[in-house]
Amino acid sequence: MLEDALQQAKRLGINIPLGDGRGFTLANFYQRILVPLIDKRGLRRFVYLAIILLILLAIMQIAWQFVRPAGVNGPQSFFGVPVAMLMKDNKNTFNVTLTLPASTPVEITDQAAREVGTLLRDNEHVTDYQTWIGQSGVIDFNGLLRGARNKRGANIAEIRVNLTDKKHRDKSSIEIVYELRPAIEAIGKRYPGSTIQLVEDPPGPPMRATVLAEIYGQDMEAMADIARQIKARFEQTYDMVEVYDSVPDRTREYQISVDREKAALAGINATEVAMLLRQILHGEQIGRIHLPDEHNQVPIIMTVPRRFNIEPHDLSMMFISNSSGNAIPLSELTTLKLEDAAQPIYRKDFERVVYVAGELTRTSPLYAVLELDEKLDDLALGNGQRLRTANLGLDKEVPDTLGGYSLFWEGELRLLLDTVDDMINSFGLAILFIYILLVAYYQSFKIPLIAMAAIPLGVIGIFPAHWALGQAFSSTSMIGIIALAGIVVRNSLLIIDFVLDFRARGTPIREAVLQGTLLRLRPILLTALSTMLGSAIMINDPIFGGLAVSLISGTVVSTALTVIVVPLLFYQFLVNDEARRLESG
């Protein structure tokens, strides 16, 4: 390897030893930095200390994000780097979902949807939209997790909004939704008890909500009361919007029962009465028709028009004939009872659960959840019971309703924690395998550690670069750190291999370190440049921007420091190793 490099340098007119001290060349500039550090132990130690201090300061930037004037959740402090799962992406479409109180007639739901449609129509970036009344729209992957499949009824509506192609507009869909939200909220206030959500397609895995609290217990009434308390805390949280819970509205309904004894005395079969009531209340399919524009047959349903809304007292004016031809009022054959309507019970992992959810306009859910967890943990519930919050660790927890009522955090933060756990395991395995391979290659336990000392150097540039560019530290940023580890270790290996080759030719330690590093300086810089240019195309991408920032900034700083730190560490290792050999020999 060294012979090939020397011959290549000779063909290019580069003399060895490099750096003659005359003029401003890369080799001379580098020698002016490295030679004093090799010759002066005190200066060398000062450089080590400064680099360690810079690494600690960069790591402290992660903790600094939690120091805010308004507490852990609030406007970001200066020089803080927010942490998020993924940044929102610029899309060409978004959804508006309307959920009004359960007793809302479809006409009121339609009126609310039309008001939202009028607002959308006036927006210059909206090309068209489609409205569904009484049901959710076309169910996509995100809709499946949000429970859109089960959303049906007179109080449900959904609007799919299409925007001008993102290549032809100067505003992102994120900004458009942000600007629409105040006007949408104003519409929602005109319909008390309603929830109008602006649903953007998530950049990563879909989820039920950005901030999601799952309440577990055994008594549904107590869980509903807990949900109302938690919902109030959600609404008081900074940057939280579109707060809702899964507690169904309490509605009353009439239960009509056929009095079998009276029906038998009147000479009427109870089944006939039940069938007639079903036809009156729900209609009856009387046939099918083949339409030219439809692929499937269309059912023909005979039903009472909505304008003739049936009231309980109307049963006295509806008759059924017995076998003798006598008309008997339905009110004589039935009994009416006004009672609470049946309510759905949600379950997850076979446990009863109530959801409280909310969305954030701009901030990361990490800070909102930390603030809420501090307020809700050990919350007094009455009867001597207290609420326990959980599921904020790297290991996912399983609810246990036998221990009382508990709140488990899900949503984007849970995805972030799972991702961090996977990244830590992946990074740890990568470092372990790199070390094992290098130990086998160099037949030494110390040389691999010197080569891997370049890995933490990139941290010095990564976090400040995220802050300078206004980029949140996301899961793709973590991927960039893992990828960077392989790049910087390769640079270290190039230096170490060439220094060892020079030593094998009998070159003194000092000259071997200088010439081995100088000979590989340009290839290392070219490798760094290619990495930076290859990553630059992703810098403006909402999702992969974090990956690009980590690779570019980490490559710049780690490359600049690797060609200083690794030669110094390896020089000290060779000097100490030579001294031990002389003592033992």
C-alpha cells in the first residue's frame, strides 16, 4: 500500500518528505500545526482538554433544550436544539375531519362542513376539495390507525383538500395548515362540543395522535372522569390544539318493546309487529336496479322521508291488521322506555382504555409530554387512589389494571423512544463489531481504540449545525451519526496503516507519523468533500435534512480534528510502546 502511494506521489511530482516549509501549501500548513503538537507535551495535553471540553459542551446542548423561560415546555431557548421523531413533510394534500356531538342532526353537520368548505375555497393554494357527510372519506393508512373506519353517523364529516403542486407554490403545506387553523378553530367554537381537526399526512409511521394518553382501569365511569381532568390539562398546554377524548357523548334513546301478551290477545304475531316497526324506522330493501354508470347493482330502499320524523306518540296513529281485519294501533302492542344509549368500550391488548389526544402546531411532543407527565403523575383521583403515569422509558411497558388507574404515553413520543432504543442498540453493535474486526486486523487492543477515538469528534459539529440551520435533531440525524462513524474510522485507519508502513521501513517515529499523515491528507480531504457534496442535495428535505446536517457538519469537524488527534494519539502510543520494548530488551 505504501509503495503504491509513494510511486503515485512521485508520478504527480510530490517529493517525500512532504512539506519543505516554503510557501503556503497544504502540507506546510498542516506541518505548522502538527509539529509543535508532537514536540510539546503541554500543548498536546491542552489540545486534548480543549477537544474534550468541546465534546461536553456539544452534548450539553441536548440538555440545554429543556432550560426554557416558561419551563420544560414553551418557546425554545437560545442555542437549544429541539428533538423530534421526524420533521413534517411538505405535501400536496391534507384532511379536515369534523366530529360534532353524537346527537347532532346531519343538516347541522353539513352546515359546519360547508362553512369549512367556504374557507378553503377562498385560499389561493387550494385547487379542489371533496366532502363526505355521515361517514369518513377514503380510508388511507393514516386513517386506519386514527379509527376512521368506525366513524359513521350524522355527526361525522370529512374533507379531503388538494393543494397546488408543491413545486409551483412558495408556501409549504405546513404553513398553509398553520395559517388555516385559527379560522377553523373559530368555526368549531360556533358548534359547541365539536372537534375539527386538520390532519396532515405524517412523514413517518402513522399514529392515532401526536400526543396521546391512554388511560387504563376497570371502572369506565371513573376512567371517563379521569379523561375529563386530563383533557383540561391538555387544553392548558403550550402549543396544544385539537384536543379530544374517546369518551362517547351520553345520549338518550327510546327502546320499543313488543308486548307479546297484548299481541297474542289481539290475534297478531309479535314477529309481524317487530318487522313493521323495523320497516317504519329503518326502511326496507324492495329490490335492486342496474344503472349504466355503476359496476354493481344498486339497492332500492323504501323508507320514510326525514322530513316526516317519527316521534314516539306517532305510534298511536300507525296500525296493523289482525287476522279478523281489525286495525290495532301500534301503541297498544308496544311499550316505550327512555334510557341511556349503549356506549362503545375501547380495548387495547385486552384491557379497557380511554384515549385523550391532542396535536401540536410547531413544537415537538417531547416537551409537552414531559410537562404533562409532571403534572399528572400521582394525581389524586379520590377514594385514596392516585394516577400513575408510565411508558416514558426506552423499554415499552405493559398496563396492569390490577394496580389501579394508570396513564400510558403513546403517540409520536413513543415512536421516538422506540427509535432511540433501536438506534442505541444499532450504534453499540456497530462500534462493537468495528472494534472486534480491528483487533483481529492489528493484533492489538489499543490501536483500534486510537482509530475509534475519531468517532465522538463529529459531535462537536453536529449539534451546533442543527441549531444554526434551525433543524430539529430527528431520527434521521441519528442515522447520520451511525453512518459518520464508519467514515471517520476509515480516515483513522488510513493514517495508522501508512504510519505503520513507514515504521516497517525503519523511519523514526516522529517522521513516520508526520509523513504517513501528510501522505494521506489529500485523500482524506477528498473523501470528506465527496461525502459533503453527496449529502448536500438532502439539506432542504424535511425528512432527510437531519441526515444531511449530521453527515456534512460531522464530516467537516471530525475530518479536521481526526488528522490532528489520531496522529497525536498514535505517536504517543508508539513512543510508549518503544520505551517498553527498550526496558524489556
